[in-house]
Amino acid sequence: MVHDPISLLKNGTYIDSNKFEIPRSEGIIDGLEISNRLGSYKILKGNAIVITNNTMKVNLFYDNFDQKKADPSTWNGNYELEWRTHK
């Protein structure tokens, strides 16, 4: 199963990234614990990132106050983590 149409067409995976500043590297991180960039939609309470060993589940929704609805993060899904150091 692929996460997106590009992976299906490329017949493989690719490295992509997004930066979430989180308070710890394991456990349940509530959406309200994740800092937002100034001017961004706020993450709703009760949503979370769950990190266990080398897996991560992202389930975040943003308060789209302009359209009065909750928007899901494009990063929602299950991931296998590969820890690496920055160069």
C-alpha cells in the first residue's frame, strides 16, 4: 500500500519531510503540545502524534476558522521511522 499517488507511479518510496516541534520523542503527543507557526491554523485538542519504537501515527486536524471546519493534516497516516542525524 502506498501513501500517495506519486509513490504508486514511482514503484517505491521516497524521503520527504515536515517539521513538527514535539516535546518528546516517544509516547502520545497531544495536538495542543505541538507548536504552530505564527499565522497558521491551530491544531485541535484531542488530536495526537503517537510514537512507539520505530513507528509513528499522525492524526492531526486544524481549526480552519476561515471556512468554519476542521481540516485534516496531509501528513495523517502511519509511518516507519528511521532515526538519523542532521548533517
